[in-house]
Amino acid sequence: GYPHEPVIECVLYRTDSEVEAANKFEDLIELTRSTLPEWEGNRLNMYVAYFSSKKVTTLVDLNVAKSGDHFDVVLSVRPKR
């Protein structure tokens, strides 16, 4: 499970296409890596990734979730354990 409830959680992108959602998710991972180079990324599976830094007590979670008949690319920010 997650360390704590999210402080911030928002849908960044919504689409009817799983392929399009996966592409946006990959774009977001690359953007995060380039803009936060000191953050370490861990990928749990095809649609879930986490980023964290030793300098801050925050965990950033990126994922693709199926919601009804569409797919959401979601960003969550939560405190680390």
C-alpha cells in the first residue's frame, strides 16, 4: 500500500485510449527525470512509477488508472514514511 494518504492528487490527462494514456505516462516519466535529475525513480509495473529524493520527505507517484470507460494519467504527492 501507499505510505500515507496523498496531500495532492490530480488527473493530468484523460482519454478513451489505453495506448494514448500509456504514451502520456511515458512522456510524464521522461519529463520528471529531466526536470528533477536529483530524484530517483522506481517503476513498479507498466503503469505505476514513483520518484523520491533524499533531500525532501515527499514521494511523487505517477500512474495510469482505468476509470469507467476511460483512462486517467494521475499524479499524487504524499509524505514518505
